[in-house]
Amino acid sequence: MQGNRLSQLNLTVWFKLASFGFTEIDTEMGVETSMNKITNALIVMAVGGLFSVGAAVAQAGPGQDDPGHPRVNEVNTREQNQQDRIANGVKNGTMTPGQAAHVERQEQHIENQEKRDMAAHNGHLTKAEQKQLNREQNHTSREIHRDKHQ
């Protein structure tokens, strides 16, 4: 009977670990089997992947600029150019303060729309949103030109 118990102790024992799978431990050698090592490696890679995805999402959250996004960059560049044109028009006297205030309100409307669109798409703009913003910027650009050249 005693020999039977010892042979049972020398058998391979299985332990379930946190519902990730089974760990096989040889009680005689105290070494985990290769099956467990592969399972653990896969778990580590999966958790690492989740952390990297979480970090990527955190970098371009709602309402934040994504400097590498070409549609956002195009809209922002046009906004900056129009702001410069307005400032130059006021500075050199080709635009009145009232005209500047009017186009500034239009610019603010476009910027607010861009922020709402970006917040809805994790910091990015869709092609349709970019097209709409470009239309609005074209309208404002023509108005700046008319105001400066009257």
C-alpha cells in the first residue's frame, strides 16, 4: 500500500492556473513541462499586446490632435494660413476690425466643427469631414480675399 502511495506521488500532477490553462508539474523533477511554457509565453504576449493597444488609443484620444494624420494636418495648416492672412490684413489696413471679427467668427466655427468631428473619431477626420471643412475654409478664404481687396 505504501508503495502505491509513493508511485501516486511520483505521477505527474496537474494544476489549473487562473483559467488560463493547465500547468503540468513533474513532482519528481519539479520542472514545468514545455506545454506550460508555451501557454505562459502566449499569455504574456497577449497581455503585452493589450497594453500596446491601450497605449496607442491613449495617444490619440477624443478631441486630441494626431500630428501624423494628414487630413488633420491639412485642415490645421489652412486654418493657420487664414489666421495669418487676417492678421496681415488688419496690420496693413486692408481689412477693418469689423471684417476681421466677422471672418474670425467663421474661423472659430470651423475649428469647433473640427474638434467635434475629431472627438467622434478618436482624434481623426474622415474624408467626408475633411471635405466639408475644406468647403467651409474655401468660403472663408474667398471672404478674406474680398474683404482685403475692396
